[in-house]
Amino acid sequence: MATHNSDFYREAYQKIAAQLNTENRQYFDQLSDYLISASITYDETALMHQLYDLVQDLQQAETNGETAETYFGHDPKAMADGILANTKPTSKRDLWQLLGIIVIIMSAFIFINTLADAGPLKIEPLHYLLIDTFTVVFIWLIFQTFKHFAFVKKAHIIQYFALFCLAGLYILFYLLVTYKIPAGIVWVLRPPLDLIIIGVILIGVIIFTLVTKSTTNRLVGLLIAFLITINGSSSVFYDGPIATYLRIGYLSILGLFLIFEIVFGVHFLVQHYFKQAK
Amino acid sequence: MNTQLLKGVLEGCILLVIQQEPIYGYALIQKLRQFGFESLVGGTVYPILQKLEKNGQIQGEMRKSPEGPDRKYFEITEVGKGTIQQFIAEWQQLTTNVTKIIKVANDHGDTQ
């Protein structure tokens, strides 16, 4: 029945929640933290809509002299679990889409890091697979941590400690996979093939920044393009079988891209800033 | 009243209130409290509303509210109307049976 998207309901309920008194706000924040942490496996729009309905009712109850505890009851977790039990789960399509986005972002990060290595471009599929899989598990663990501590009183310190440990574990795993676990199969892309691949990706990213209408996407795209350009230039400087004219040609293209990225990056930032200022 | 017993009865009562007129969560709880469910809280009602909506017995619609922004009003569906008929029949049967047992128990108590 949702007539708006999840962002609309999120903004709307946050606006109303900000007007609640401290006690009711605290109660509602715990409830919303718990439901939001479940939004990875449940329909996000339905949950946001539910939070919007709940906060509207709570606001009216507050106006009529009730507290969140007298209105919703002493067991918000039981209510939240009851709501979740009857909420539509995330569709398989959305779940795969989310997994796809995580894998693409993480793979892009590994790829950009790889570009900084001297020598021909190396793709290590096992490392990509391990890091991507662990990233998905890591994100799921973060959501579980938030869900677990949502109703625990004064749990902020324990929660931050748990998140800190998780982040440490993630970095440790990343370093272990990158430097200690044998890569197994390695695809080596020698020049000019690596340069061509980097160039094609770069052009793709830049076209995306020009086509997209979202300022955030545009700035992220430009940042990625910038990192690829900077890291990609290391492939040109290594002492490999690459002709001088290719080096000069490639560096010139990278230089042009760099100027383009900086100019447009500044342009978009200024434009965005003025939009916000208005 | 026992919580489990209350929940079973409450589903039918909620459907009956919604059948009278489309209503939103807060107003529904106030109405049920006026009918005597004084200690009723949202924590009991909202999961039931969610369940009834999921089962297609009620449906939600965003409507203009006199109190301010659009609110979700629940209205009864054909499936919900069927459930109400079943609830009323079961409730009448239950009260008849329980009344009989109470009467027999009272008579038995009087003779002792």
C-alpha cells in the first residue's frame, strides 16, 4: 500500500520524532534502531512506513498527555518482533541487488588498490571472492550488532566496542587475504592490455558521472575516476615491455582525464554548495 | 484478562471496530479503551493490525487527517467481513458453552 519510497517515510518520521519530548524520543529511537537494523532482511519501505505511522500516533498520544511507555507498553522489543513477524521480507530481487552493489563496490576498491602495484595488472579471483564474501558477512554482523543492542540500556560503550572489534577483525582479514593467503589462480594482464582495460573503465566511469543526475553519484564517480587515474599511472612507470610512444600517449590521456576530473569535481562541488546555500 | 485469550478475542474486536468506520491506529486504541479494554497498549494492537493487513482482512490507505499530515486509515475487506461472521458465531458458541458450565458449576456449588 506504500505510496512513497522509503526515503520519504524516513525523512517524515525523523522530522516528527525530533518534535517528541526527551523520554518519548528515547523510547522511539530504540524502537526505530531495532526495526532499521532488520531492514536488511525485511521490506525497507514497509518498515519505514510503519515507523511513520507509529511516530504519528505517539505524537498524538504525547499531545494527549501519554508517555511512550503507557501508550506502546513496557515491552517495545516484543512489539517490534510482532511487527517484524508480519512484515513482508525483502524480495529475492532486492536482496541480490544489495549483494551485487556490495560486491561491485568492494571489487572496485580491490581493483583500484591493485592498480597502485608496480608491474603488469594482476587479477586474483580467489582474493576477490574471499574479501567480497567476508564484506557481506561483516555488513550483516554490523546490522546484527545494532539489533542486539537496540534495547539494552546504556549499551553505547559496549556497542562501540563490539563495532570496533568487528572493524579490527575486518581489517585483519583483509590484510591476511591480501598478503598472506596464496592467490592461487592469477590473471596477468600485460601492457598494452592493462592500459586499454584501465582506459575503458575510466571512460565508463566518466560517462557515468556525466549521465547521472544525482550529485552524490557524480562526485563518487569523479572520486573513483580520480583514484583510477592516479593509481593507474603506476602501470606506465614500471620497467616493462612498453613502447615509449605508448607511455607518452597514455600519460597524456591520463593527464587530460585528471584535469577534467579536477575541473568538473570543483564545478560540481561549487554548484552543490550554492544549491545548499540557497 | 489472560494475554493469549485477550489476543484471540482482540482480533475479532479490532475487526468489528474497523468495520464501523475506517480508522487509524491511535483512534482505534482509544476506541477499544473506551469499550473497556482500559489497559490495552499499542504493543498489543500494532502487531495485530500488521497481521490482519498481511492476511488481507483489512487494508490500509493514506488519507487526510483532521490532526495534521496524511495518516494510514484501516478499512475492512471482504475477507475481513467473513472473519467477523466467523468470530461472532464462534464467540456466541463459546459464551453459550461457558455460561452453561458456569451455571452447572454454580448449581453444583449451591447443592453442596
